[in-house]
Amino acid sequence: MSASPVTAENRHESLDVLRGIAIMGILVMNIPFFFVPMEAMQSLTSDPLFTGASIDVWFYSHVFFDMKFITLFSALFGAGIILMVGEEPDASRKVHFSRMRWLLLIGLIHAYVIWYGDILVSYAIFGMIAVYFRRMSVGKLLFWGLFWIAIAGLLFFAALGAMALIPEDMSGTDIGIVPTPEAYQEVIAAYQAGGLERLGINAFGAFMGQIMGAGLFGGRIIGVMFIGMALFKLGFLTAKWDIARYALVAIIALPVGLAASWWGGQHMIAAGFDFREFWVHTVVNYWSSLATALGYAAVVMIICKLPFMKLIRYPFGCMGRMAFTNYLSQSLTLVFLSIGGIGLGWFGEVSRVEMVQIVLAIWVAQLVVSTLWLQLFRFGPFEWLWRSLTYAKLQPLFKARA
């Protein structure tokens, strides 16, 4: 494979459609972090708006979205490495490292200036590692992928399970897991005011997130990338299997994955969201999300094999082709809505039910804009910037006229 960009002829529609759906699903889990102090994400009841229907939203988000779509996106990132670099040692690997270096820089800007929950930094770092293993056989990729996922799972279990050992006579506020009402309001005030204080809080969150990404979640990220490479080589992600095989995968994987996540979510609700029980639904979902993501991918592959679904899946493919732009524009939109000074300052005032409404509005807008944009342009604006930086040359943006 040469070191030139992937052209329209080299694309797989199934990868684009699945990527578009993944970027939509990721938004469901990301949006609370834009409107709620990060401390409340591990002590949900410290959020005064977390009552009634908001609990229902949390439950269904946990069952159907939590870790499922980021898993799909990570697998697609691994598949994309093989698609762009190939399996032979040549100049394409140099291009790959150029892409990852620029992705790292963009990710750092995104993390420390815009939103602390960035995933691009981790993808850039582990993408530079995963490329060395792209030539392994399918069996080895699956083995080592599951191995690193398991190692990360054990670390994750140890870190969260330690909270179960905290004596019952100690409150979450005593040990710093649950913020005091005063501290909670101080964070809200900082975000609503905007300015340097908000940037400081965000920078701390970004730093801690990157430590977690490299430590607890690093094995999961690179492990799923390995599995994505294996599924690409098997033809699973490029809709090369027959419908019956995809249906069998979905019939087995979805009930197992969703049932386990359902049980975990119900357990957390029954426990009154006690931080000592936080590890149960999280660890269960850590594993069940792998099965659910595989089942989701199988369903999307079936859709991509049905000719009469072409018009329906087309906008999702366009959204996937502009995934980088859509991911960053989601952050920019939500920062505008949540932070004061530069935006509307809704931080701390949006319930999870209202977040669903915002998600739906962003989905519709991005599906429409992505479809219309790609009628005139070859790439999304951030995809074009990334490619131009990678190749140190402005890439053609407009489509050639007939």
C-alpha cells in the first residue's frame, strides 16, 4: 500500500456506517460530563437533578450505550490502521506516525482547552503501538487483544473493588469520593463564569483522565484495537460474511451482553447508588459491553448487506466519514451550551432528560450537515486539516466537477 490517502474507491461503506453510529452513541455517554461536575459522575446522588426520570435515563444509557460504542470506535480505529497502512513494511508506516503525532497534538488541545474527557490522546499513543502488531495472525490478535483487556479488567476491578472495603460508618464526603454541597456549587459557579478557574479544573480532569487512560484503561484500548484488526482481517467489519452468520452472532451476543448490563444497572439502583457498590455494575458492564458491541456491529453489517436499506444508511455513512469533525464539533457545541462567558452557561442546570433532547438535536443536525457537506467536499473540515498536516501539503477539498 502506498503512502497516499485512502480514496473513495478504497472505502468500505460498512466501516463508515458503523463509525457514524458509534460516534452518535458515544455522545450519549459523553454529554453528562459537560453539564455535571466530574465528581458527581462517581457519586451520582450528589447531583441534585439526579432524580425521577433522570434515573431512568441513566439506567437505559448504562444498558444500551455505556462502553458499547466507545468499544466499537476503538475496534474501528484498529481496523483503520490496517486499512491505511496495510500489512507490509513500507513508507505507509511513516505516514501513520505522522498522523498519530498530529492526532496527539490535536487531542492535547482538545483535552486541556476544550474538554477533559478527550479520547484522542489515548488513541494516538496506543495507535503508535498497535501498528507494530498489525501483521500478526487473526488468532494471535484475538488472543493478545483479550489478554490485555483481561489485564486492564483486573486492574479496574482492583481499583473500584477497593471502595467496597470502606467502612460503612465513613461517608463518601469523608474520603473525598463525594463532594460537599459547597464544593459542588463552587465547581458549578466556576463553569458558569468561565475563565481561568474553569480551565484549571478542566486541566486537572484532563491530566487525571490521561493517567487513567494509560493505566487502568490502556490495556482495554489497545486490546480492542487488536480485536478490531482481527475482525477486519476476518471480513467481519467489511460485511463479507453472509447474513445468517451475522444474525447468529447478534442472536447470541446481544441477549448475553444486554442482560448482564441490565442486571448491573438494576443492582446499582437497588443499592441506592451507594459508592461501595459502584464496582459491581461497572465491572459487569466492562465485560458485557464487549458482547453487546459485537452484537451491534453484526446488526449494522446486516443492514449494510441489504440493498433496500441503502438510502437509510447513507446519512450514517456520511457521519462516519466525518467522525473526526463530528466528535470535535460535539465538544465545541456542548462547551458553548455549558460554559459561561463564551457560551450560555447551562452547566449544573441541565437534567438528564434535557440532555437526551440535546443529544437528539445534535444527532439530527450532524446527520443532515454531514450528508450535505459531502455532496460538495471530499472530507470533513477537521479530516481535511488532519490530512493536510499529515502529508505536509494542502489536500484537495472540493469534489471535482463533472
